[in-house]
Amino acid sequence: MEFQFPASPESGDSVLNPSTGVHYVWTAPPGQWRVKNIARANVSVYEGTTAPPPEANYSLWFNTLTNTLLYYYCPPDENCQWVSTAFNEDNEDAFLDKIQTLSDAIIELHTKVNVLENTSFILME
């Protein structure tokens, strides 16, 4: 059963997701749902080098081969998958590569702005 937040919440409204045990409260401002507490503290974590079988019903898996913690995420389209809960060495390198690419783009844009600022334009009618 898919959990959905109420459509028109007011400040202080709260809701419990029965399948996860997470209790949310609506805060305004800024106008968003925030975790108030987690009702279910008994969470078991699967440990191993391969993902647990789906029928085992684990939501967390500690991959002992890569030393990463993964969460079994099922979006509304039901294409469930294990997703990393934090950076590991592999996605840290990818993240740093993206930052370097963005940094290079910012430097290039800054250079172009400087050129334009120092360029004289003649307007013709």
C-alpha cells in the first residue's frame, strides 16, 4: 500500500506512515513535512556481499564487500532497487568529477563575462 501525505496540511498537522513507522509533522514556514520521530526502532540490517533475497523483507543491507549501507527503495512505479545511503569511494570520485566540471564551466563563464565587460559596442540604427 502506497503512503501519501495529506493534500492540504496546516502547521502542526502530523501523520504516521504505518509501513515504515515514521511520524511526520508539517512545519510552516518553510512549509514542508519533517520527521518527528520513528516509531519502529527494531530495524534489522542484512549483512553480506550480495543483496538479500526479496522475500527476506530487509530494508537495509550492509554490503560487506564495498563497506556501504544501502536502502531498499520502492518508488510509486514499483521499480524497487537498492540505493546507497551515503557517499562511498566510487560515488565520491564521480561527485568530485562533477564539481570539477562545474568549476571549469564557472571559470569559462567568468572569463566570457570579463571579455564582454571590456568590449566596446557600436549601436547602429
